[in-house]
Amino acid sequence: MKDLHSLVSDYTKDKKRLHLAIGIIREGDVECFSFCNSKKKSMVPSENMLFEIGSITKVFTSILLLKMEQEKLLSSDDTVGKFVQNAKNDYLNKITLRSLATHTSGLPILATNHNLAKKRSNPYLMYTEQDLIAFLSNADYTDSMDSFGYSNIGVGLLGYILCKVSGSTYDELLKKYITNPLKMNETAVMLDSEQNSRYLNGHASTGKRVPHWDNLSVHEGAGGIKSSIRDLSLFVQANLNDDNPIASTLQKSHLPIWIGNSNRYFGWGEDKLLDKDILWHNGGTAGFNSYLAFNKELRVGVVLLSNYSFFSNSLMDYYVAQLLKWITKKEPTQGTMIDSTGKKILEAIISREQTLESRKTIAE
């Protein structure tokens, strides 16, 4: 893509160990690009390098819900209380699986008994099923129901329920319903030894190397997936193309649902670029940052994966920044998010497609 280097230059500067992978997607075409500041060159093709994608995982969890609903294993109208019976709490009989997927359950961003200091390098690893049940036994956020409130614990709970109902691991659900049908062979929560050889090191915004988030325990469905630019580009392409094995499920995830006083989606956020509607999600872990977005009308999309986080080594920076980003759509102050770069690239793609359409109309 012409001028891509200038579009990413603000993001790539001063990141000495950066690997930035970019996928530019049209309905029938995928182009992959990479920018690497590391002096040590890798033998692994950039399109096959593996990154933590963080909260983009939430989109996959919501699609798993829709697939399992399609197979009548459960309903998005089912209440949480139906599946978490060892936490006797009337609030759980008010919130549904749909409300978990759309962040309208009232649940907070993190459970109140989640001790971030317990293991700072990966605060999710130490949060167990027992901790989750203890939290749900006393939770009551009835007053916040039907209002948007970004919740890691909410979508983590959804993933936990899907695994419990199916008797499968999260990876098994991914393979059965999404990654195998779409031939996304490099996308998983738990990596094998060969995949680990392609798994990049992650870095905080300061450049400091940080540990991988290899196990998110009951929060797998909220942020546990690792993937490549090749696979996520295939995923975006599937969302743009009605001719794929899970097209009907993806299309359902694109439909707005009126909840409270606004439209919400199964997993997706919505935005506008150059007056065009886009669906998107971002992600961040201790050492990675990601962004994915597409416009269905012009059938174009973009994926960006970076091995630099947008926050320092303080985990609270991340949670506050992620929440503020979703609510205000403004950049956090802790570091440089990849979102603004992704939007610039998608705007350039949309502008180009609009110009081509105008020329075609004039010629006709």
C-alpha cells in the first residue's frame, strides 16, 4: 500500500524491539506488511509470527456463543444462574449470556476479589474458579444492568460457561466452531512447541521485556488467544465475505441489538470513519497491542499486531486505559495505542475505495 510507511512512522519510532504486523483486507484479497526495528532478524515470516491479541478474544467468545446457540446447546437468553448453580444469588438469574457478550450485565471490569498484586506479571493466572464462584455468590449490580460497562470478568465468565456447557476446553471450541472452518491454523490459547518457536517476546511501553500471558485461567475467553496477522486477516475476510462456512453466525454478530438506550453488538464495538460504519475491537496484554476493524459496505478491513504494549509495567495503567478507550474513544495517556495508526490506515483504504467507486460511476 502506498504511503504505508508514513502512516505508521509515529508509532514505530523509538521502539527498538518492535515487530509490527499489518494486514490490509479486501473481500477477495489480503496483503500483509511488517515493520521491524530489532537488529536481530528472524527466520520466521512476519505473517506467521504469533502475538497475544488480548481482548480481541472477546469477539471470538461472542461468536462461540452464537454458534452454540445455533446448535441449540444453549440460548443467549439463558441466565447466568442456570449455569452457575453453586453461587446462590438472585442477581445471576437476572443477567443473561447476551448481556455478558454485550457488556450490559452491570458486572465491573474486574471482580472485586481480584488481587492484582498477587502476581503482577500475569494477574489472571492466580484467579481461580473458586475465586470466580466466591465473587458471583455476593455480586449484585442490578442498578447497572442494561447500561454499557466494559467487563473482563463478564466475558471471562461467558467463556467459562461455554466450556462448562460443552464439556470442552476453550481451544477445542475455537477449533470446532471457528478456526478449523476458516483454516486459521495458527490461532489458539495454548500453543504447541512449534508455535512457541514463532511466539514473539512482548514489551511494555518502556521497551522492557515482560512475561507472556500464557495462562489466563477462567479469563481465557476475555483475552487468552494468540494469533498471527495471516490468521486474523482471514478472520476479517470471512466477516466481509458471505461465502464461508460460518457466514450466518458472523452476520448475526454484525446486527445491532438495542439495549437500554443504545445499540450493542455480540463482541464488537462500532465507530465511524469518513462517515462509514465500522465494526472493531482492540486488545492489550502486558506486552502486546492489537487492533482489528472493517467496513462491510466497501468490504475492506485492517488488522494491526504489535509486540509493544501501550502501558507501562503497572497493570492498573492497562485496565484504566482500556476502560477509558471504550467509553470515551480517546487515547490514554500511559502509552501509544495502536488504534490511531489502525484508523489512519483504514481511512486511507476507505478513501481509496471511494475514489475508485466515484471514477467508475463517472466512466459509466
